[in-house]
Amino acid sequence: MKIIVYYLNKVNRLNVDFFKADITDFGPEKMYDIIFCSGVFHFLFPNVRKEFVSQLKEHTNADGLDVINVFVDKPFIKRAPDYEVKKESRADWLSGELFMLYHDWYLKQSDEVVFDCFSGGVPHQHCMDIHAVYVIIEKRISFSKRRLIKQTFM
């Protein structure tokens, strides 16, 4: 991760800050151009999902991106070997559920994939909804505001 941050910060002159947080008690406090969440949304229980995603959306700058993936439940895929052990700390998502939470944004890319996994040393599969090499969702802004932004920076 340090190499990626160095490359983005120094080579591309971008201000990138990756950090780890407990998603169950995290709340964004500043504005971001990109919010990237990978493999953590299954720790959000249904009663907090809408509010959590609302907070992410509120803290994404205009023309910013939220890049998110989430494990989804599929009846034709056998559960991971450690599912029962960790069941009380995880909550299943359904296909399209994340997409619906971003219904008011422009969906740049979306995919659902089934992939092989060997976590815990036991071969199994997962299904994941990926919004833009993990869902890229772009905040909608009006055409007139977009034009004003372009004029300001040209």
C-alpha cells in the first residue's frame, strides 16, 4: 500500500491518503474526491446501511467517485467455510442492493462476479457486486454547474 500511495502522491502529484477504520463506528469528517471501500460492507447490518451510504455520499466532492464492492448472497453458491463462525458480525447483501442506495447518482460501471477464493485454506467461491472496478458511482451535478466548473478552471 505504501508503494501505491508514494506513486500516486509523488509521481502523479495527487494527494492520496489511505487509512483503515472500523466500518461499524466510522463516520467521514471531511470531503473526499474518491471514497474506496473494499470487502467491508458485509459488516454493515441492514438497519445502518442507508444512513452509512448517505454519509459517504454527503462527504464525496462534486464530480467525485465512490468505489465500492460488497459480497452478495447467492443461493447457488455454498457458504465460505468460516461463515458460521463469523455469522454474528456479518450481514448478507442482495444483488442490486448497493446499486439502489446510489439510485440518485450516475452509475459509471457495475458488475457482479463469482470468483474462487482459498481463504482459510479451503477452496470456495464468493459473489461480489462491484460498482466500478469495484462500483464507480459519480455524483450528479447539473449541466450549468458542470459548465461553471469547467470555465472556472480553464
